Amino acid sequence: LGEHAQHRVALLAAELEGIEDARIARCLAVLALAPAREVVGRAAGQILDRLDLVLALADDELILGWRNSEWTGIAPFLEEDVAFSSIAQNEIGHARALYELAAREVGTDADALAFDRAPEEYRSAPLVELRRLEWARTIARHWLYETADAIRLEALKESGDSELAGIAAKIDREEVYHRIHAEMWIDRLLASDDARPR
């Protein structure tokens, strides 16, 4: 892991000590993020501010959207070409909404935040950064991300920040379809003797 990812894993380890629900802990561990809420402790004792949180969310959505779009034209079925392209487009749209929120805070525009930062300035989870995997592993990532993101969005919808809560609610309405798609594929792959071990 790079230094940035190691830092996030260290943050996560401290946060996971207090989480009793094993399902939540596993999802968060997979994403290597701390639970989504307004205040998350940093290793140095600093507070993760709203801008950092919004950028981390936006970066996850943007990078995952790019990774999902890599299946356009080569997915195992025509229907999956269309489905994964649609999911990718949604994720990039979610990223744009979050970047616009962050851009207002720092006096820039969404495109500058999405495309003009140095690679080490992105806060995306290591899981979403993985290049195109074979299909079964792509579906495993899809399911893991969508499961963890549902937990994160639920926390954000309950946020005292009405603007962020509103965006989270809108994103969650669209993410329902992503979760249904991921569940369908996980069930399908788990029923296959060939795909189950992967």
C-alpha cells in the first residue's frame, strides 16, 4: 500500500475498535475508510473537515465510474455492457454533484477538482483504484463497494449538514439499482462451481 492508503488503514483500525456489527466492520475494512459522519479522527488528532469528506466521497465515485466504464464493449453479455456503462455514468454523475459542492467551498469548479489535482491528492479508497479485474472479481468489488457505500450513504443522510444529506439521499435513490445489480450477480456467481472460489 502507498503512504496515503496506509494512513487511511491506520485511521480505519482506530475507528473499527468500537464497531460491534461485524458486517459493518468488514465493509468499512474493504473500503479502507472510516465511518461516514461529519467528524472522523485523523492519526495526528486533527479533524477530517467537510471538504476532505466530500472529496473522498467524490473521488471514490469518480474512480469507480472510470473503472466500471472499462467494461464497455467487452463485458461478457451485451446486457452487461449496457448495465455497467449506465452504472459508470451514474457514479461519475454522483462524483460531479459532490465535486460541485466542494468547489463552492474552495472557489473553483468541479472539473478542476476532478482532473487538475496531483495523483497523491486524491482520497479514493484502494478498492476502487484497482484496474480492470476479471469479471468475477469485478463483480466482487461491485458488491463490496455498493454494500459499504449503502452504509456510508445512510450515515450521510442523517447528517446535520442538510446540503450533504440532500445529495446523499439523491445518490442513494440511484444506488438502489446498483445494489440490486450487484446482488443479482453475486447470487449468480455463487451458484457457479467455477466462479465461487474466485
